[in-house]
Amino acid sequence: MAGQMAVDPSRPHVVIVGAGFGGLEATRGLADAPVHITIVDQRNHHLFQPLLYQVATATLATSEIAWPVRHLVRRQENVTTLLGSVAGVNIEAKQVMLDGEEPIAFDVLILATGARHAYFGHDEWEPYAPGLKTLEDATKIRRRILSAFEQAEWETDAAERAKFLTFVVVGAGPTGVELAGTIAELARDTLRGDFRNFDTRSARVVLIEAGPRILSSFSEDLSGYAQRALTRLGVEIKLGRAVSKCGEGGVELDGEFLPAKTIIWAAGVAASPAAEWLHAPADRAGRVLVQPDLTVPGHPNIFVIGDAAHVETADGKLVPGVAPAAKQEGHYVAEVIRARLKGGSPGAPFAYRNAGNLATIGKREAIVDFGWIKLKGRIAWWMWGIAHIFFLIGLRNRLAVALSWLWIYVSGQRSARLITQGNIRKGGN
Ligand SMILES: Cc1cc2nc3c(=O)[nH]c(=O)nc-3n(C[C@H](O)[C@H](O)[C@H](O)COP(=O)(O)OP(=O)(O)OC[C@H]3O[C@@H](n4cnc5c(N)ncnc54)[C@H](O)[C@@H]3O)c2cc1C
């Protein structure tokens, strides 16, 4: 195939599947190494997932949080980028198998294919309760939220209108909390005064969590603070309630039915099928149980990193599925490959450095836990904002996002309020 023609046969061929946080960092780490790299991704863009909820809630535009992979690596001459969907790995033949394309041969393989949302064995809920992972998911959720308000404007029956104005978010991790807080602000501030037949402030935003508290990865103190901040924004929080069914008209919670036209799933995560491709041991979420040097047991030339890998810290805790962990693992794997090229040994096993835990509640509050310091409120929000702007790619995007946030901060207005790809009232989804 055309992509393979560009491979320099005199150099080892490193194939990296996935241009997310892990895959890109591994690519950068091998910038001046004597290898040829082929990046394969099923999408043509690298996505900054931490701000995906802002696209879903009409705060940012899609192009502000995603960048073409090809452009990001254009100056790295040892890289070829291919748009393609990997369907498996032939370990014996050392080939990556693709949907509809010729296999790609590799000397070293790095699988960095991430994770997706999971419905605890109830995939049939997905059409009613989309999760948030891709730009398409985000624009779909945005369409559903904005269309619900449009439909409420047409509705004359109060009970039916209330269903359109009830937004249910399932799962109170950072994504669920961020979505619920922002939808509440959308209803209370942004859309206020735009509709004639109802007051947008009458919208209900319900956050459902099966566990005993929201944001369980934070300390009880910070999680309690976040709960009070969300309640102040008008979000109803239902703790210790498991969803037993999601359907067209709403959700069922331990026998109670909650009518709602918009349901968003932020509850479960499953790794991409890397373990199945490799026939490798995996944990319950499908993450490959890798060795301390992030290789697959018995296959020193195959690495799995990021959300697709089960990596443990020195004290036996699971390294969290967050962007800094994926980046650190990508960087580490590049170091291992470079050491091997020099004939050396990989050195020390991978060691995760906790870069902190952050979550926002609406446009003014956040909680931050760096281990050595815990912050909450506005100062935490500024820290969260600065950290995210710093990690965005490109000056133009940094300025655009900073300006959008500043504008929302002072005016409450969100500019990305567009219903695209179909009108639900006319049969879209
Ligand atoms: C909504 C949301 C909010 C988040 N918020 C935060 C946050 O605030 N802070 C934080 O640190 N982390 C956050 N995370 C987690 C963080 O985004 C992940 O931990 C990180 O993206 C993992 O990096 P990765 O490289 O393993 O995978 P990803 O970044 O997911 O990249 C995987 C890549 O693999 C590609 N791919 C997948 N399957 C195939 C295939 N079969 N063939 C070809 N290509 C394939 C995908 O297209 C993608 O580009 C969030 C995640 C989500 C979904």
C-alpha cells in the first residue's frame, strides 16, 4: 500500500496505533531516533478529550479542541501518518491488520487505542443515552440538548414540556459533574429570555450516581464541596441510585421512573479491544495487563499504553485513565525503544508521577487536588483554566478558548449553540 512505500527499510519500523495522548507522546519521544514511524488512527485528528464536554454544552467549537494528526507531526520527517481502522494484530507475522486495507508490517508495535464508554452489559441503552468520547458524540449531545429546548417551545402540554426540559446525566465522575453543571448554567444563564413559551430556568438537571458520593476519586472534603456547588447551580443529585433501564421516555432508578427526553451516559469505561487483538491477559475493563516496562507478556516488541493498558504503581494501585498517565507512558516507551536501539537495557520500570486531579463545576468553581495542596472555588477554577489552556495545541486555539471562556465568564453567553446534522423535530436523532 502507498503508506508502506514511504517506510525506510534500513530503519526499524515502529507502528503506533492511536494518535491520542499516549501515541503522540511516543511519536514525539522518537523524533530524532533512527526509526521509521507509522501512525495509524481511525480519525484524522488528535482530540483534547478533557474539553469535550464544552463542545457538548455549546461552549466551544469542535475545531478548538481537535487538530489534524498529519499537521501535528508534519515537521517530524521520520513519521508517516495513515488514516485507517485497525481490526487486529497478527503477532506471528508481525503485522497490523486493517479494515479494508493491506496489513502493515512492524518491528515494534505500540498500541495506544484508548477506551470508550461502557454500559455494563446494556449496549441497547446507547441510542437513548449517548456517551461522550468523540467529536461526533459531543455534537450529538449538543444537538439533543438544544433540540430539547426547541421542542419545549412548541409543546403546549405542561407534563410533556417538562419531559423536554428534564436532562439526566448518569455517572458523577468529572465528566458527569462537568456536563451537569454546564447544562444547568445553559438553562439558567445562557438561554434565559430566548424562549417565549416557557422559562428556561424551569429546566431540571438530574445527576444520578450509584455510589455514595460524587467525584469519588477526590477526598470527601472536596467532593462534598463540589456537591454543594452543583446544588447551588440547581442540579438535583441522586446518590446511591443505580439506573436499571434507559429508554426513549426516560430512565428507571431502582423501580422509580424518571421521565426525561435527554439522557447522557457518563458512567462506565471499557478499554479498546487491544487485549482481544493480542490474545493477552486483561482486567475486567478489558485493559491489557502489561509488564513493568509496558510490554505485553511474552512479546517484548509490543507495547500497550494509556487507557488501553492496566499499569500499576509501585504500591499496587491502578494508574488512572487520565491524559498525563498516557503521556508519561508514551514518553517512557520511547525511552525504552531508544535504549534498545543503542544496545542498552530498558532500565527502570515505568513509574507514574501523579500530576493532580482536577474537576470543574460550572464556569466559576473547580476542585483541584495535587496531593500536596488541595484547592476549591474560584482560585481552583483559574488554575484548572490555565492548566487546560497550557495543554491545548497552538497559540490560535489557546487565544480562542481563553477568549470564549472570558466572554462566557462576563456575559454568560455561549457562542457554539448550533444544532447541526439534522433536526430532531424532523426525525433526526
Ligand atoms: C469526556 C472525557 C473527559 C476527560 N477528561 C479528562 C480530564 O479532565 N483530565 C484528564 O487527564 N483526562 C481526562 N480524560 C481521559 C483522557 O482523555 C484519557 O485518559 C486519554 O485520552 C488516554 O489517552 P490514550 O492515548 O490512551 O487514548 P486516546 O487519547 O483516547 O486516543 C486513542 C486514539 O486511538 C484511536 N483508535 C482507537 N481505536 C482505533 C483503531 N481500532 N484503529 C485506529 N485508531 C484507533 C482513536 O481514534 C484515538 O485517536 C477524559 C476522557 C473523556 C472521554
